[in-house]
Amino acid sequence: MAWDTEGTKRKILDAAVTEFAAKGPDGTTIERIARSAGVNKERVYNYFGDKRDLFAVVLRAELAKIASAVPAEPFAIEDIGGYAGRVFDYHLAHPELSRLLRWEGLTFDDEVPGETLRREHYEQKAAVVAGGQAEGAVTGQVDADHLMFLILCVAGSWSASPHVARMMTGPESDSENARRRASVILAARRLAAPARDMEP
């Protein structure tokens, strides 16, 4: 019987997402990930290398998912508040991504694995903002890369710091999530509004 290599890789990645999101790369082991995936740990090493290599693959895969699920359209066309709302929705449904990004910041002091590709991805996001600025649909008072970073922070911070969100705004619920989403959309629109659209 042929070995389902792709299925095994998927099981390993799913287990690694759960383990890394909960404990970070330094708080778990390849053996624990392999046990959770129901495979021999040698398969993990054979397919993905060591633990830090696996963490890099996991984070890259999770970032590819959000890039595919929530593409940034030209902000001369798309409402930037709507984009921020969709990013908020994704993080709400996939809180592990925010945790993985936090663990990355705690684990790597300097350049992260795959940084060149990550930079290219973020440059593309900033270019979408720059396009909106060129059309006059988005403020030019904030640099495009800074504005995109701020929008992503506004949308993702609720999942990145859930305990702070709970203490400041109350426990998560359907009504509270709707209130948070509305605030994210409004804040993104205010951040990005051209000067002519700002209230005096």
C-alpha cells in the first residue's frame, strides 16, 4: 500500500500549528508534535528538518492562508475599512495566527526564516496602499508601509491580546465581536481618510 506522503505532511503541519501556537517553538518538541500527528518523529525531521525549520514552514503556510483568504484589493476600489473588517474576521476565526506571530517575535532576535519572501509579501501590501494614495482615495500624510502596518495592527490586535481586550471591553461574545468589528472598520477608515474627508 502506497504511503500517503501529503496526508502525513498535513497531519504534521496541523499538529505543529496547535503545538506552536500554544507553547512556541521553544516550549514544545518534535517528539510531541509527532505524537500528536500520529507519526514517527523521524518523518517530521525527514519532511521538515529541525524544529525551527518546521516553525518557519508552519508560519509561512498560515500567512499564505490569510493572504489567500483576505487579499488586499486596490484601495482606490476597495473600502479600506472593509478590508480591515475582513482581516479582523480572519483573526477571530484563526487566533492561532496571532499567537504564532507573537512567538516568532519572542523566538528570533534578528532576521526570521524566509524573511526575504515575507518582505516581498509586505511590500505588495504597502503597494496597494500606495496605489490608493496615488488615486487620492487614501491619505498621503502617512507613508504607505506605515499605514498598512497600522491597519493590520488595528484589525489583529484583538486576537493578539485577548486578555487585554477582555479586561477593557468585556468577554468575547457575538455582540461584543460585532462591536469590536465596527470599531476596527471605523478606525481604519479614520486612519486612511484623505485630509479633505476629515472632520474639522
